[in-house]
Amino acid sequence: MGKIEKLRMAVMAVSVVAVCGAADAQRLHHCQPRVMTFVTRPVVTVRVAARFTQKERFGMAMAYLKNNRYLTVKRYARMTRLSKAAAKAELDAFAADRSKPVEAVMRGKKKVYVMMDRNRGLNAWQENQE
């Protein structure tokens, strides 16, 4: 090989190293270190007790129904700070219990709870609708 061939090979090797180095530097520049956060659960889980007893929540529902025509699950959940599922289950339990003056009524597609009129056996809400 001649001097020119060796020089050409050396220039080619240097240019390949320079291009690869620049590409490697760009790759490292765009890949920033990732921050990982690990959340661990506490060893002892303490369940917070309900703010009100079921008897107190029933009293709240009755007080609300004395002033309003009907009670929705969403409103009851907000009042008692229960989840919607728990509020629905509890209102259904109140309606199923014959000793409690709460009745479940369909209002369009929505189920609402009304206070039953004990004297006539009908609920006052349905009577006012007619």
C-alpha cells in the first residue's frame, strides 16, 4: 500500500470514529436518567371508623325527607360521607325494612327514596305527582 492509501484509510477511520462519537453523544444527551419512586404500603393498616352510626345516618335521611320530596343516592352519600355503593346498599336496606318509613320509587330512570305516609299506606310523593 502506498502512502496515499494509508492516509485515505486513516482519514476514513478518524471520520468514522468522529461520526460514531457524535451519534453516541446525542443518544446520551437525549436519554436523561429516570427517576423512579417506590410507594410502599404501611405494615399496619388502620381502618378509619365511620363518622356516623347507622342510626344517626337514618335520622339524617329522615330529617332530609321531612323537608324535601325525595332523596337520591348521590345526596345521601354526600351527607353521610359514604361511598355511593355503600349509600345505595344502606338506602335499599332502609326501604326493605317495613318498620322504617322509607320507600324506593323509580323517578324516570333514577331510583329515589321517599318517606312513606303511614296513615294512608301510600307515599306522599306519588300522590303529589298525580
